[in-house]
Amino acid sequence: MVLEWIGTFFKFVGLDHESLKQELAKGGGDGEVLAWVQGNAKFKRGPWEILAWSEWITKRTPDSDAETISEFAEMVAKLSKKREDIYSWFDFLDLDDYCSFGGRA
């Protein structure tokens, strides 16, 4: 599920995950990694394409099939039984990061 939409990034820019993994292992900062992605991407995207893709991926919700929605709900419930504002994958990642670093949901 989560890995599925991460794969859309690699398709969008035309990179393979192993090359990015090797670059990330070098420990560069965000700006350095971005410059590397831009320099190595197979598909050179314009600002409007990047903005449109970013808007879409940020708001992407679990697929509409019952199994995926149920799994998403279970993942959220493992982190918080009280949160009713987690709709998108990015909402879930924010919650997961918050909880992973000591926050209480």
C-alpha cells in the first residue's frame, strides 16, 4: 500500500530505487538529494508537472476497495484509536512520524 504510491515517484521521475538508496546513504542534505534527483531523473519535469503531481500525491487516499480501506483503518488504529482526521496517506505518515518520535496521538 504505502510502498505502492512511493513507486509512483520513481515512475514519475524515471529513477530506480537502488540508485536513490545509494545516494541517500552518502548522507547529503535535502538540497543535495534534490539536486541529485533533478540531475539523474530520466524524465525532466516542468514546474507545473511537479506541482500537479505533488498536489495529487499529497491528497491521495487509500484505494476505494474495501480491503485497502480496511487495512488503512487498521494501520491508523494501531497508532491512535481517537483520531478521526486521518484520510490520506500523507496524513497517515505524519501520524506515524509523530508517534514514532514519542508523540501521543
